[in-house]
Amino acid sequence: MKVKLTLLQSILLIITLTYNALGQTTLQGKVSESANGEALAGISIQIKGKVTGTITDNQGRFKLYTTSNPPLTLTISSVGFQTQEINVSPGQTNLDIKMVEQVTLGEEIVVSASRVEESVMKSPVAIEKMNLRDMRDTPSANFYDALNNLKGIDMATQGFLFKSINMRGFGSTGNPRTVQMIDGMDNQAPGLNFPLDNIIGIPELDVESVEVLPGAASALYGPNAVNGLILMNSKSPFLYQGLSASVKGGVMHEKHRSQATTPFVDATIRYAKAFNNKIAFKANVSFIRAKDWEATNYTNLNLGGNSDPGRGAGTALDYDGVNVYGDEIQTNINAVAQSLAAAGNIPAGAVSLVPNTFVSRTGYLEKDLVDYNTKSFKANAAIHYRINEKMEAVAQVNYGYGTTVYTATGRYALRDFNLTQAKLELRGDNFTVRAYTTQERSGKSYLSGLAAVSMLTDFKPNNVWFGQYVGAFATARGAGTSEAASHLLARQTADANMPQPGTAAFDQLLDKYRNMPIVDGGGGFADKTNLYHAEGFYNFKNQLKVVEVLAGANFRQYQLRSAGTLFADQKEGRSGTIPINEWGAFVQAGKSILSNHLKLTGSIRYDKNENFAGQFTPRVSAVTTFGEHNIRLSYQTGFRIPTTQNQYIDLRTPAGTLVGGLPEFDARYNLTSGILRQNLSEEAVMQVVKSDPTILEKATVYAKAAVTQQATTAITQAVTTQVTNAVNQAVAAGQIPNDPATIQSAISNGVNQALPGALSSQLPGILAAQVPALVPTIAQAYALEKLPKYKPRKLAPERIASFEIGYKGVIAKKLFIDAYYYVSRYKNLIGGAVIVVPTAAAAPGLPIESGIGVGNFNGYSRVVNTTETITTTGFALGLNYSLSKGYNIGGNIANNELRNFKPSPEVQYSQFNTPKYRYNLNFGKRITSSSNFGFNVVYRYQQAFVWESSFIVPTTTDVPIFSNTKVPAINNLDAQISLKAASIKSIIKLGATNLLGKSYIQAYGSPNIGSTYYVSITFDELLN
């Protein structure tokens, strides 16, 4: 059978080659610029409806071989020029083509809106596109930063290279509601669950275009494209051949950094080659190195307004600095004093000297814990093979490696993090079949806060540290020192010999615990999670002419493998891997009616994850077209399957443990015996006290008993000391024989005689002084027992339904207008809940829940769904006016609002995280065939807003959750000037971002962003 198959393949190959040789037609010609006759290199020549095509060489000439006989149509295109379609008649083989510079706006072709090629003007949904010319003209430091200038796009910067794109609210520093794709591959890190932005992405010289869809896109792209889709397309080696190189360097300045001004370098090289219009390859390498922006916010989350990390006079005792780690460790020092007294380590009378207050340990600053030497290495390679004129095969590998800092529940130091994506793809004029894998490797990444906690525990265990603190405090107070001064002395005593940044002892501790896996007591990750994905879709355009029909399906498997450092892959009898399977399918139909003035499109998709119920996501749209004016109306739905972390995370952090939302965690951590964090506020507890009179009665009885016991012990010790001194004096005077038995008998008799009187005279005063002060605390301990317990609900996918109306139009071929308004409704919005589970009672005789008030508890954070429907609304308007000689002016404004969010028993905050209004203004001049000079200036503004995230939840329950987490308003100015050096086929650019020089943040707790000044030179063999 094997021999017959080989012979059959050989025969078919000979027939195919013979057919190609006999039926081949050669088309050749020259392409030049219409205004000056200059030859144009790199112009795409493609046979319409086929994959066959080529590009012009440096003299503007091309030669194209095809088995298709004329008549046929050639599509001639290049960024910056008007696309032409030229009909080739039989016998016509030599063509002279003149290209005209594109002045009219809105002529781009997009594919992401409907998964078929269509004019951006006729897209059924809101869409933004950035092409090669836009990327060349941007004043931003790179193309990814330039996305922040598009309307309705928010950005959350966590580092020089790490920026998260957010759309239509619910923004975050790692947004799982936005899908980012590179050449059809989902760019999410399967363990981290969100796109890694562009630290591990696509080298800039290989980017052909970026399409951005704000809003739900699940109907065509599956789960998680709830708030938007980013589709990055790389350059085909058939159409972009030759050598390209870019070098960019400059300085970064931000006054809060350890070193305010530092250099950076960004270098990229690309090479592509096509052979005989059949096979082509490309290779790209990019490297960036810089000193990162630093996070230096030292505000006390527990009290607000205090930014003194050194804990000087007046600093809060319970200090939880935003970018200070290890200070999350806290306890009630009066409870510590009681324990020390019970163990005989301090006098019982000293307990009353120690206030009933929480104190936190002295932590370390972020800048001393993480590696701010950020770097990014990106490389990709691809081979393209044209099987025939309607079919092309692609094999591609993308690799990224980098170091940066990322904000989640804590600040994650992604150190030597790397991601590999590899795909095989077969595509034709009416179908695509694709399979790819994503391999995530955490490298030497670690959780900086957890490393800090481990370092502090190694230096001095918590019980020792707090014991020394309380002992020193009680001694100082007993000597008459003021309370404030006693706290300072106590901290100095407990912190004595604490390893300090810059010392060998500190570096040794940091290296030990950032390299030690979390499961072994350190902060290090060992994640090797993989994703495997296969999909295909088919366009029935060759079978159905009456209606456009597109259908597709996909299968995906996650393999969670973190060696227990991130997921619960070492528990429940698992062998180190958690597989999760997902699958889905969709169908779309479209029809143009009324002489192509109205196009109706409808689609529906079904998706299933093995841990959740299946989801249907329909979408319908209508687009009316009259000349250059287009009005669209759409109803879109989407959903978000809880991420792999939402499902299976099991991660210890300084503030508690992050656990998944699946039922297995309820029993593992006894969550049903816990209490929701917000129910532990003093106000909530006191309401329980007031509602049950027996609580105060029980508290009074307990307080009297506790005070009586402590006072009796103290009075007995005092009387014993006095009697012992008197007996010893009597022995010395010869009044009592110096005999041990006689001495002990005298002491016992003396104590027995004196003690009742001492108790009767002293105990009432002690009770009167201490019991009233102790009763409220004891009452709260009993009240905790009566608070409602946490009741888990089944986790479900988040859903969205969105209505949108929009308009795109061009007036006088100069003014491009794009506007939309939307209303979105969310169900099962995924948020976070904190559950506090007690582990021990505060003291014998008190309920176990009382331990919550003194630190005898474990805190757990897990994802939960809201129970109410949540509405968001918004609009955007973009205007761009094309002036003569390449000048242009424009701007856009966007609005997003959260309408009716109400905290639920579980979800206390929305994480909407977007300004109500933001706008951009731009003025520039592009390089043209008649001018080698260009420039661009962009002004960006956004309103202040409150940032909500689990990273900045205070450790106390006595203050509002987000009382001081505002992201201030941003006023930013970017500018660049460019010069085309035609003789060396290069463009030289001088630019700067944040020219106004005022530092800003885009996410609370993330770094201060300063100014960047750069100069670059880009060489391109195809430069026109």
C-alpha cells in the first residue's frame, strides 16, 4: 500500500508540473508614481481572488507567473497610495501602472469585523485600524504605544514595555476581557490569562497593520472577546521582501526614580525573500533594553494620605504602603501582650499598658525588591509556500523573552519570562485551517511581596518580632515614656539588625527567596503552562451567490502546569497537570439588498468549556450605504469563560491566598466557616452587638473573669514578693530560723494572711478601671460568632449584550467622520470576594471566630459573580481632516460610564477603571513624494477616576476600600519630526513623549511614567 501511494503521488506531481508548464502565463510591467514618474518599489501586485502575487523591485518592475488565462483582474496596492484594480485582456502582458497618492480617508480594508475583507467604511461594528503609514507617523515611542491615541482606547502602563489595552470600561492591568491576536494566534499567556501586550509580541518592523474592535466580538472570535479585540497582522514575505533595519535610542526621565535620567536602546532587523513566486521566508529579531519606570507610591492604604515609608513621628502603626511589601503582616498587640503575660514573659500588670490596636511589620520598598533592568527579545520566522494559485501554507514560530514588572494582586517581577508560539496554517481564497500552540515559561519570575514576607520571616519570625515589639513597648510605657515614643522605640528594638537594601545580607536573602518556589516558602514561580488550539472556517462564496455564508469551528486545550506555585495542579490527586478542554462553532450569513444600499448580517456561535454550561452568542447588524455615508446598527453578544486562574488558582500572597472559584476549594479551605471581609467592619460588628443584649452580658462576665484572673495573679505575685522580702529580713535579723522549711512555711502563712485583704482592697478598683474598657472588645469577639457565614454560589461565565449605532462618512473627500453610541448590559459580572476563615480563638472561653480580631485567621480571595444586571453606556466621535500638501488635523473624544452598579454581598467593587471622558488632538504632516519632511503632534487628555483592584485593598476593614486610590487627570503632549533620506532608503525620526514633563500614572499602584526622548533611523529596501 505504501508503494502504491508513493507512485500515485509521483504521477500526480508529474501531471501537475506538466499542467503548470503548459498553461503558464507571464505578466510583467512597471509601476511608477503618477506625479513625478518615480519608480515605486514594494508595490503589491495580486491576482484578484487568488493568493498568487508579487511585488515590484527597486526599479519598480515586476514579473508574475500564473496558470490563469486572461481576462483577469490585478489588484495593485501599497500603503499611502490608492488601491487600483486593473483588468488584463487576452494578449496583454506588459503593463505600465501609475499610482496616485491616497488623500481620501476611510479607504482601508479590514477583515476582523466580519472575518471577510470589507471596507472599513462598511464595517458592521466599530473598528479602528493602524496601518504602516500611521505607525511611521506616530510620535509614540513604538507602534503599540500609539494605540492609546485611537478613540475609545485606554491604556494601563505597568512598565516601559508592559502596557495593557482596555476598552469600554472594566479596565485592568491584565485584562482578560480583551483578546489580542497575532496572525490569528491568541497572544494570551495561558497561565497568566491575558495578552502580554508587546513585551512578548511582534517585532515592529514586521507589523503590517493593527485592527482594533471595541466591544463584544465573541460571536466570531469565541470566548473572552467581551470588551474588545486587537488583531495584529505581520508582513507577508511575498509582499515585503528584502532587508529592513531600525535602531532607536534615547533617554527616559522621571524625577521619582532612583536614577532620574537613563538611556534606552531599541534595535530591530528583518529579512524576507521570495523564490519563484512559490516559496518565501522571513526572519525578524528585535531587542530592547531600558531602566524601567519605578513604582514609588508610599501612601498608607489603611489610613490614606500618609506617604512616609520610614515610619517617622506620626506614622500610622498599621502601615500598609502601596509599593511597600511585607508590611501586610499585622496583629493586635494587646492580644500579643496577653499571650506573653500568660507565658510569664511579661508581668500581668503590663498588659494594661499595651493598647488594643493593630501594628504591622516594617516592610521593604518595591524598588529594592524587583529588577528594573527591563529587556525584551523577540524573534520570529516563517515559511510561506503557495501550493497553487488558490492555496498557501504557512509555518511560523514566534518567540519572546523579557523582564518587566506586572501588577495583579501583587507586583509580579517577570524575570526572564518567555513565551513561544508555533503554528501551521493552510489558507485559500475561501477557507483557513490553523493549528498552533502557546508555550509559557515563567523563567525566574517571582511575586515580590511574597519574597519580602519570606525575607522578613527569615530575619525574625513574626511571633518573635511582635513579642520583642510588645516587650519593648510595655517596658518603655512602664518607665513613663509617651505612647508615641514607646512605639518608635519598640519598632527600633524589633527591627534591630534587619538586613537593609544595598548590603550583602539583604542581597543574599532576596536571591534566596525570589529563586525559591512558592510551595517551598519563597516567592518564585515554576509555571510551564501550555495551550493547544485548532480552528478552521470556510466561506461558501464559490458555492452560494445569493447570500454570503461563513462557518467555522475550533477546539482548544489548556494544560496547566505550575508545580503547585500558581495552580492547584499538585492537589486532588493530580500528577502536575490540569487539562481544560473548550470547543465551539459559528455560522454567519450576510445579504446586500436595495441595490447594495443595505447589508444585513447575522451570526450565531456556540461554545462549551468542560467546567461550565454551553454558551450561545448571536450577533445581528445592518449597514446602510449612500455614497460616502454609512450608518450601522448592531446587536452583539459576548461572554467570558472564567480564566484558568479564575478556575484553579491556588496562590499564597502576603495578604492571603488566591483560590479558584470551582467547588473543590470550598472544602479544601473550609470556606463555608468563613465570613465575608466587608461584614467584619466595626460598624457591622457593632450592629450585631446592639441587636443582641445577651452579648454584652456574656462579654461583661468574661471580662470580669479575665480581669479578675489577671489581677489576682498580679496581686498574688506582688503580695508574695512583699512577704518574701519581709521573711528574708526576719531571717537575717535572727527572728526566724534559717531553715528552708521554716522559711517556706512563714512565707505561705504570710501570703495567706495578707492576700485576702490585698484582693479586697485592690481588686474592685482594678475591675472598675479595666472591665468597662475590655467589654466592647470582648463583645465584638462574641458578635463575630453571629455574623453570617459565607455561602458559595456556582461560578458562571460572564455575559454581555450590547446595542450600538454608528456612522462613518467622508465629506468632500477631506473630512472623515466616525461616531458611535453603545449600551451594554452585563450579567454574571466576574468580581472578587474576600473570605476570612478563623483558625483559633483569641483566648480560652471565646468562640473561634474571635481569632479574626487578633490575627488568628486566614484570608482567601476568590472570583464570584454579581447577581444583578449591570449597565454601561458610552460614545465616541472621531474627526480627521486632510489638508493639502500632506497636512492633516484631527481629534477624537470618548465617553464610558457605569450606570447602575451596586455592591452585592460578595462583590464590593466593579473594577470599571476608566475615565468618564478622554480625548486626543493631533496635527501633522506626512512625508509625500514631493516632500521628504514630516511631523506629528498629539495632545492627549483624560479625566481623573478612581482605580479599583485587589492589589490596593487595605488590610484593615475600618476604612472605605478605595478611599484614596485616584488616578489623577492626564495632560500629555507627544511630538516627532521625520526626514526621508532617499539616498540611503531611510527615515530619520526625532521625537519625544510627555513633552510637558509631568509624571503620571495610568493605574494606581503601577509606576510613575515620565518623559521619553528618542532618535531613530529606519532602513527599508522598499522605501518609496
